[in-house]
Amino acid sequence: MSKAVQTQAGPARRWRLPLAVALAVVGGLGALWATRSPSAPPEFGFRIPRGQRLIYALEWRSADSVALAGGAQGVEGTLDLAGKLVLSGLGVQSSAQSRVDVQLAELSRHQLQVMGSEVFPDGPTAEADLTGPRAVMILEPTGRVVSVSFQNEAPPVFKHLINGLLTETQVILPAAPWTPTPEETWEQLTPVLQGEAQLRYRVAAPPTKDALQLVRARTGFKSLRSLEPQVDLSRQVHLVSSGAITLSGAGHLASLEETHALTVDAPTPGARPLLRSQSQLRLDLVRVEDFDPTELERRPAPTHTLKPGELAVTTQTDRQLLEQRAEGTNLRTVLTDLLTFGAAGRMPDHNRWLWRVTGLLQLHPELCAQLLPAFRDPAVGPKGRALILDLLATAGHPLGQDALRQAIRHAQQSVPTSEQVMLLQRLSLVAEPDAQTLEFIARTHAAAVTARDRDTELASLYTLGAALGRGGDPQQRRELNQVLVSALEEAQDSIQRDAALRALGNAGQAENLPRVLAQTAATEPTTRRAAAAALRSPQTRETTDALVGLLRDPQPAVQIEALTSLDEHRLTPSDLEALATVVLSGATAREADADLVNFLAQHLHTSPAVPRALEFIANRGPGQQLEARIRSLLAEARSVQAAMP
């Protein structure tokens, strides 16, 4: 049975580009390892000198699938790439960072598919787009990739591929210069194409003058792309990962071979996984040669710079990908589908339908308004109206938001209040709400307060907070944030107060933190729980300490909410030590044990305090099933040196 690795969710992020393109990898490779003294232990550091070229044979395969809305079929992508990776040294800067020219060459395989369709129309196009352009990487002595730069006119697919490969396989040392010792281990929180991963390294054999062998694996994720915020990563993620790296004593990477398999289960047992990803990567050094860098140095300086893991989104890229995504879908078929199947809220082959239609609406924003007659048609029903708003919210552009507001205005005059509330909350799905959408939510809230419409008042408050956390210029954010602050200050009961706190948490504005922190000592448990929820963002020393302190709250629900918010924080070993101290004092409730174990499992290898806390929970009798899981985690912690990297 594969080992389950628990991870924690980061801020919600929308999936925008085909997996086979966005997850293409290879890279972060070239390293010149300088031995300081033949009689002393070798010291290593990444450095590719001017005029040295490293040529690697490359093979990489991946298969990925993301479920869009819990249906039977997801968005699927595959990649099969083989050829040469060429790294050419352009010199070492004063900061000891290496400038490295990066190029693909001699491709023997170059298959990229999304939903069964080839990204490249033909072989010559693939060759021209992938082997013609070049990139420039800035590499730190530790091996960390600082940036990757391109010419603006470089094909978008090339940018995604090269930045992806350099992100995915950068080898990061614990220091530079570094003297390795046998069995030495270290961990790095590193951006990868699936999100932000925890990587664990180990020196696999005693270093010699000819070779240094490392092994590494991904042990968990701080965040994952493509998943909605409500996904519980602590319970649903399974990860199998291994890699072997050989560094030549002559000063460079000799080989790298890695495999990764990631599954994120659906919350419903037996349902299709939300995410599946499998990849295999192999690199072998073919030769090292000298070259004259003069010609490369005369090339125009690259102007489009990306950080590791950053997606290179351009207008040209979007249009090409959206045309493939829509796959011939047109307005007539969309309207027919909505009138035929809309009342059920789902379509035959629902995920593929969503993928195509949202692509069509992004490609042709003017079509959004033409969905309004279907929204007004009684035959579509409440579920169909919600589906149409989801389409418009996913489209997200100004015309989509305009149609969304028009639809909600119509609903405010024609459907029951309970449905109005549900439809209004669809506005919180808009990734980048514009000024008009923010004002519309604020006006809806003000009208609900005047009319004493409690349900709409609370729903609009929560929605305004979520939208404010994603959009608005600084002045508008300040003005609308005051609406949330006033709602908290003027709350007449705990229900209004709790809604205002959660709205402030959605907004995530640092200026609100003193007000939220003050409510952690409120008399009502529901208010303390709402304050714990609101402290998930932004992360500061005060918010992390307050959440750890709330684990002593007498109400289990408050403790569980605090753990949920701490999932959004990057915790240091000292933070985990403080958390473990709370657990070992017996302050945490037994009702929170399952959530606490899930949380601690994510940090099993981060601090020695974590196994102590788990041992304490196991010894107080949490139930047979939970105790068995704890004992398994403790066994993994004890054997981690031998079982991994």
C-alpha cells in the first residue's frame, strides 16, 4: 500500500493552463562543483563558468488529470519529450550567481496533448517552437534558480516548458560552499509545478573524489494548484516520490532519475480523484565541451522574466489554448443544453462540457449576455440558474461580470429570497472582481440592512469580504473595508458579529487584525470560532501566536477552527514546539484529536516536537482506528532516515 503524505492547503488558486504544458519539466541542472583542496573534504557549490557547455540526454513522460466539478471526467494532459538539454555558461556575476544559456536540441519525441488534442499542429512547428528559442537562467551557488528570462517573442509553450523544467529539477544544497557528510539529510520548501513541495535530500554514499550520490523525494505539499479551497488536503493526498542524483567529481551533474505519483482523493468515498499526476524524468550527461560564448553574448538581452513555478500567461497563449479548449462549441449548442438539461444542474459529460463552454465564453466575451434569456427561462430552474452564474463567474472578464450582475438583479425581483442568497454568493467565485462588481455587492448589502433582510445582509457581507480580498484599487478597498468594520462595530448580536468577522477574514487586510485579535477573547464561543477563522490571513507573528493560543480554548469547535486556519500558515520548528507544548499540557480537547493528528502529520519531519505530541495523543486513548494511524506515523518518524530520503 502506498504511503499517504498529508499536506496543507494554501490560498485557493485557479487552474488556467493545460497540464501537459504547465507541468512540462526538466532542468535546474547544470552545476560545477569545485573541490577546494585535494587533501580536505570536498566543498561543493553551483557554478557554471563562462565558456563551458554541458549537454544532457533527456527523457520525460507525464500524465495528469484534474476534475473540474466532481464529475466522471476531468481535464487530462500528457507529455512525452525526448532529446537534448544544453546548458552553456555565460559567466559568474559578482554575487557568485551563474548566468546560463538554456536550450533544447535534437528532439526525437515531442508529444503534448490536452484532452486528447495535440498542442502542436505538426512536427516542424514543434521543432521550431521548442529548439529555436533560448532562455537565460540565473543560478545561485546553492543551486536555487533565481529567475528564467526569455525574449518577448519566444513561443509561449517554450516559456512554459523551460521554466517548468528549471523549476522542477533544481537541486538545492543546504549551503554554499557545502561539505557533505555521509547520511546527511536536509529539507527544502521548494516551488514545483504542482504547487509548493517539501523536498527531503540525503547523501546516499560517502563522498569520493569521483562522485557524490544524493537521493531525494517529495514528502508533502504546502500548497497545490488546481484545487478548490474547501478540499481537505490533510485527509485526501497520497504521494509516492523517489529520485537519485549523481554529481561528478569533475564538477557537474552526471545523472538524475526521478518518479512521482500524486493522487488527491475526492471527499466522497469511491468518487473520481480530484487530481492525478504521474511523471518520470531521466537526465544523463552526454559530454562536457568548451565553446566560444561571444555569439550568445551578442544576442539581445531577454526581457520577459519569470520566477520558478510562475506561469507565462500571454494574450497569444490564451487565445491559442482557448481555441483548442472550445473545440467547436457554439452558443446555439450551449443554449440548447441549458434548456434541455439545466434543471438538473448537470450536463452529460459534465466536466468536458464545463471546460468547453467556459473556454468559449473567455474566447468570446460578448456571448455572456446572450445566456441571460436562458437564465430568465423558468424551465432552467434554480440549479440551472446557479450553473449559468458559475459559467459567468468562471469567465470572469468584465462582460462576464456585467452579465452576472444583470442576472442577479433579475433574480432579486423574481425568485424566492433563499435562492437569491444562494445566487448572490456565486459572486465570491469571481477571481478578479472589478469595481462595478464590488460596488454592486456593497449596494446589495446596504439595501438588505435597510430592509432588515437578515439572510441577504449576512450573505452579502461574506461575499463582499471574499471579493474585497481579490479585487479593487487601494482607495476602493479602504472604503469598502470600512463597510466590514462598521458591520462588526454595529453588530447587534453574535450572528451579525460572527458574519462580520468571517467577512473580515475573507478580505485579509492587515489593518483589520487588531479588531479580529480582540475577538479571540469574546464571551461567545461562536465569536471566538469566527475570530479563529478570520486569522487565517494574513500571516503575522501575532496571528500565528493567537491561533496556537486558541488551541487552549475550552470549546473543541474553536480549537478545530484554529487548526484549520493554521493550515494556511507556514510554521517554523519553534511554532510547532509551542503547539506541541499546548498538546502536552492536556489543553486540547479529545473531540479535536482527529483534526489535530491530521494537522501534525503534515509536519511529521519538521520538528522533533511533533512525534512527542502524537505520542501523547496516542497514550490518552483516542480510539482504536486513530491510535493505529498515530502508531503508523510514529513508526514512519522513527525510520525516516533509512526509509527515505
